[in-house]
Amino acid sequence: MMMSGTYGFGGIFGMFLQVAFIIAVIYFVIYLFKTVLQPSQKNEANDQKGKASLEILEERFARGEIDEEEFKQKKKVLSESVYKS
């Protein structure tokens, strides 16, 4: 008797291809979401990091640890580094 392809080599190979295709589609969807969402999350993290750094700098200036010239210089450096990233 001839096999209809459901139990023989073709059936197992076909099932393997279907599973591999489904895994590839799921991987591609996850990759797309990571690629699309990751830059916005990175920008938020940089903004928060910049705000935290600026707050620390302002506190140091308020305590008198640094003078006005150093404060302005460091503030300029911090704002440039946040917007570059």
C-alpha cells in the first residue's frame, strides 16, 4: 500500500517544517517588538539618568562643594551627553 504522506517521511518532515516556521514567526515578532520598543525605553532611561545627574549636581552646588563656574561647565557637559545618547 502507498502512504498518503501523513505517516511516512514526508509527514514527519512536513510537521517539522510547520513547527520550525511557527517558531521563526514567533521569534521574528518578538525581535520586531524589541527593536521598535527598545529605543524609546533607552531614551527614557537616558532622560532619567540625566535628570538624576543634574539633581546631584544642583545639590553639590547648593552645599557649596562646587562653585558657579564649575556648576555651569558640568551642567553643559551633562546636557550634551544626555542628548547625544
